[in-house]
Amino acid sequence: MNIVFVLLFVAAAIAGAVKGDVKAVGQGAFDGAAQGVTLAIGLIGVMALWLGLLRIAEKAGLVDKLARAVRPVFRPLFPGVPDGHPAISAMLLNIAANMLGLGNAATPFGIKAMEELDKLNPTPGTATNAQVLFLAINTASLQLVPTTVIALRASAHSNDPAGILLPTLGSTCCALTVAIISAKLLERVWR
Amino acid sequence: MRPAIEIASTWIVLLLLVGIPLYGWVRGVKVYEAFVEGAKEGFNVAVRIIPFLVAILAAVGAFRGAGAMDALAKVLSPITGPLGLPAEVLPMAVVRPFSGSGSLGLLGNIFATPGLGPDSYAGKLGSILQGSTETTFYVLSVYCGSVGIVRYRHALAAGLMADFTGLTASVIIARALFR
């Protein structure tokens, strides 16, 4: 990440200098910074709502039940996470919300999952294998039906707005498979 | 298909909003107190991720503001064009890991361009690409930021590999079906 951070700024400076528009580089950075704050603040409402509901579900024993139900699927993927750990149900909720396209619920569940996984982290500040795998799964788009794209196609008067559904699903499956495999393979090398 | 899924999603949200408090109440949980206690975390989490988001979005903002995205797309297009990734879609592929709204905007441009449109090869390829890749940098900043993780290890590599696979698969599938 350190190299990406430096690279982006250096490339920006070079591109700005070549184009003779150095001012745009700074302006872009300021706009980006402001956008970061707006995004984070905008998350507060939905985040509070879902985290509140999640706490009720936890106290009612729902989270625990969920974690037990999906144990067979998660055990081989996340060997470092004990059975019935709350991280498992948070991850499941995040993945389910992503698949259904419930973006504003997926983020709070995902953050909850990261927090629970971090309780098992012996080296705070450095991602564990389980955390990386969970992140990798999230960086593959899990949404079963790309509703935003379909809506945009429909509004652009496409003859077949949903025609890209199966091709998208196929491509998503490839990306997800590679995400999981590369996370699993790289965890041995990248410590 | 779209209405059915949208209706299902709406109902699932409703089911969660009503079902969780109701179930908790039946099980004897002090639902109001539990909700407030959980919701309190929402604010802290949002504040915790601010520095992470500012870092990546400022860097990306400078990169885009300088026109480096377009320059990169221009450099790559002679190579990617013959492979089935036309010059109109290439900027989308470059922007996608950094900004979901950015690449969606570019997709909208492709749809609105006369001679292209949503049913052209470029329009279909762009649609598949948008739907099968994620905003990797945003996901990593938000999720790692929420727990203060600064050393991502192989998470970035795996995420970018997933994006690249999504891109490659989109091109292969679109070429097979729509060209």
C-alpha cells in the first residue's frame, strides 16, 4: 500500500507537469480528501441502524444460531476462526447482503466481521489470513443481480437491459474463484 | 427478472427491520437498549475510517485531476484494442478499482454516445465489467480502516488479481457472445 500511495502522487505530479496543469493535481487531492470525509459521514446513519439491529440479533441468540448453521462451509475457508465465533455470522451476513445488492447493509456487517476477526488477531495493525481472505471475497463483486447497471441500461433505452445478467454472473464467478485461490496461495508467501 | 429481485430485496430489508426487533422482544431482550448500544458504534466506526478514506481518495483525486488516468488509458489502448477491449471501455477498467461511481459515469457516457449505446459491443462489455468487479481500494480502506489495519499483506494483490480476472473474463465472455 505504501508503494501505491507514493506511486499515485508521483504519477499525478508527472502527468500534471507534462500537461502543464499542476494546479489540477492539488485540486484533485483536495477534492478527494473532502470526498473521503463526506463518504464516511454519510455512512453514519445506516451504519448505526444496522449495527443496532445486529446487537439485538446478537442478544437474542440469532447470530450464534447462524454461525452454527454455516459452520461446514466456513470451516475449511477460515481454519483460524473457531466454530460458533461471531465473526462467522457477521461474514455470512455481509456476503448475503452483498449477493442481494443490499449495499448499505453489507458495509456495516463487513465492518463488524473485521472487528470480530481482529479479536483473534495476535498482531494488531497487520491483517490476518482470515481477514485477507474475507477482504478478497469482498473485492470480488458478489452481487447476483447487478441492479444499478440494469437500471442504467433500461434508462438508456436498451432493447435487453437484463441481457448482461448471466454473462456478468459468469465473470463474477471467475473473479471470486481467483480471489479465494490467490488469497490462499499468497498467505504462505506474504507474512 | 429485475423487478422480481428488487421486490425480493425490498421485502428482505423489511423482514430484517421488523423481524429482528420482534424476535428479540419475544426472546426477552431489552430491544431498545440493545439497539442504542449497538448503534453507538456506528459513529465511532465512521470517524475511524476517515483518515483511511482521505488517504486513498486524495491520492486518487490527484491522479485523476492530473489527467493521469486518461494518459494511462491512452498508452494502453493500442495494446488492449486488438484483444477485445475497445478504447471506449478501457478507461472504465482503469477507474473501476478506485471509484465505483466514476466507472459507472463512464459507462453512462458509453450508453449516451451516438454509435455506441447500451446494446453495442462496448456497451455490453462495459455493463459486464461494471457488474463483475469491485472498488477494491475503497473496500480495503473502509474495512481495514475500521479496525486500524495498516499492513494489508496480500489483500491488495488478491483484490487486484480478482479485478483483473473480472476484466479478462468480461472481455472473453463478451467477445464470445456479443461480437
